[in-house]
Amino acid sequence: MNALWNLRLETGPLPIVVYCLSIAAFIALATKRPLRRWLPVQLAGGAVGVGVGYLLAWLISDVWNTFGLSLTPLTRLWFGLGIGGIGFALAGIWRSRPWRVALAASSVFLFALMGGVGVNVDVAEFPTLGSALGVGHVSPLAIPTPSQAPTPALQSTATLAQTWRPPADLPAAGTVGTVTIPATASHFAARSAIVYLPPAALVKNAPRLPVLEMLSGQPGAPATLLTSGNLANILNAYARDHRGLAPIVVIPDQLGAPQQNPMCLDSPLGNVETYLTVDVPNWVNAHLHVLQDRKDWAIGGFSEGGTCSIQLGAKFRGIYGSIFDVSGQLAPVRGTVTSTIASAFGGSTSAYQSATPLALMAAGTPYVDTLGIFAVGQNDTRYGLAAATVSQAARAAGMTVHLIRSPGTAHDWHTVQYALHESLPLLYSRWGLS
């Protein structure tokens, strides 16, 4: 059964099989006799379907702003092709023989699947069949207890890459699991967090390691960074190249539910800021074998999580020495700016403006010994400007800034994976892991 759930949806044979079956179904439906009478009707149905698909994509992307992003031309094309195929199939049902009705009905499902697979290949939301169906479970994490005499929590990792000698029983990969991080100070109703422990953290006499606090986008959950972001596999690959060394990654829940967006603030929507900057660090320092100097802590995230990372990284520079913002926004937003101000800032425009990353960085200037990594998809028309503006402000505020553009991608998980690959060498160098 695991082989079925691990079937790849964005690479491998499955997308090709779906495309080929869709073409075969189209050809079979187009051979209805007499062609001169029925083919124009079916083509008209297909054309109407394409129009409906493009209209739906436009409404979702540009009118309703359902996902807070602009759909790419390729995604809009797949919307059109999928619904166009459905229209083509439905137009062939009228006055058809039973076997053609059955073919058309099954083709409706097939064309819908084709459109969905095509969109998923573009955005990389669901890498496997299991992730698309919500099948899969991250087990609770068994946190290892350090067996050596306690090492100073403020020790430097500057020479760790030179002094670390991995034991013979070093695991080939790290491990992930869920943990419960109590909201002692914030009382925020967070879902379970996920922790990644690299191979070096799983052995006897494990060294203290740096921390990367990562936040998923909205809608989403901590596990999305594992499934769509491929985070654990990417870190395992880097750990193999660095004798098991990698950061300990903590992925807390900053949303409370997939469709909520409390915007990483302390507000009537929830004390998320306190949860992420007080409760989470307190739990990490108490339960994991980590370094505590700000230089060895980073905060990062994608989309809404990227906005959170620059907000909190700029405001709490005593905790985080590095910021990893992938496709974040210019400012926190929940619906419209007007509704954001009303729901989270008590109607105060000035309070809202002071909570934006640009205002926070201006107030905190200069930022000494702070690394800011900003990443965005090359084709991300909506968030590309935000990345350029925020990274320029970070540089002006004194941060050491790197702006990464993911070639040929947009506001999607391809961008996240590219950003991770490009950013980890920068973080490894800063943490002394390479």
C-alpha cells in the first residue's frame, strides 16, 4: 500500500499516463459518426469549457484572490484544458449509444484529473498520491537525551565542521516527528509542531546544533513543508555531504487551522507572536540539544510564513541572527487591508503600519551581524516586487542580504525547494557547518 501512496504526481510516469489516456479519450470521443454533424457540436462544447476554465481561473486569481497569489499562465491553461475536455465530453452524450455515454462519463473524470495533474505539476503542491489524499502520518518524535556531560549552550559552531568526528554508527538520515509545544505564555491554540533532527543529533555525544524555525504558508500546516517543500530530504542530502551535520529544524504552527491567518501578531486573533518568540524558543532550549546564541538561530518561511519570518526576524533580532523569507509579502494581510486593520489592529491604521516589515526594519536600524536571505520565483509577478522592496530595505538597514530568484518558477513549491538548495550553503557557512 505504501508504494501506492508514494506514487509521484509531479514527476515520473503517472502524469504522462494521464496525458496519454486523455488524448486517447479525446480521439475516441471525436470519432462519433457522422463526423460532419456531431464534431462541431463537441468542439463547441469544448470551446465553451475552455472559456469557463479561463473565467474560473481569472475569478479565483484576480477577482476573489482566493489564494493570495496570481495564477501562472500555465496553471490557467490547465484550467482551460481540463474544463474544456469536460465540455467536449458532455457535448457528445446527447443521443449517443450507451457505450459512448459510458465513455463520455468516464472521460469527464479523466479530463478533470488531467487538469488537476497539470496544475499540480506547475505548482508542486502534492508530490505524491498520499499527500494529495491526505494519507500519511508523522509519528510523535522520540527526543534523544544527550549522554555526554552538558556542553555550553553558547558554544560557537565556528569550528564544528573541523572538530566534529562522526561515530561509526552515524545514521544515514535524520528523523522527523511531531511534538506538542505548550502555549504557556501565549495561550495560542496551535496544532502539533514538527521537528527534524539531523543524523548528528541522533548519536551519543551529539554536538549542540543551530536552529532553523520554519513556517509554512496559508492555507497549510507544519507537515506541508515536508510533503510539498521536501524539507527533510533536502536536509538529509546536505547532512550526507557534511558528515551528518545540519540544523535542527522546528516547524511550529502559526495558523491554528489551515484557513486561519492570525498574521504572526499578538492581536484579538491570537497571540501568535508570543507563541513563536517565547513559547517555541523556551521549549526548544529546554528539550533539544541546541545552541542559544542569536547567530545560531534562523527564522524562515514561505508566503505567509515568509512574511512572518521578516516580521519576527526584524523585531526580535536578539533571538534570530538570520532570516529566510521565501515569497513573503510587503505587509501582513488578512483579506483586504481594511479588514486586516479592523480585525487585528482595532481599526488603527498607524498600528498596522508600524507592524509592517519596512517599518520594523526602519525602527531597528542598524542590524549588526544579521543575515537576510530573500527568495522569489522568477515568474512571480505579485511577490517579486515585494521581495525586491523588502530585501533593499533590509540592506539599507544594515543586514547582509542575498536575493535569490528561482528560474522559471512562480509562487509555488518549486520556488521553495530551489530556495532551500541555494540558501543552505549560506546558512551552513554562517553556522560553521561547512
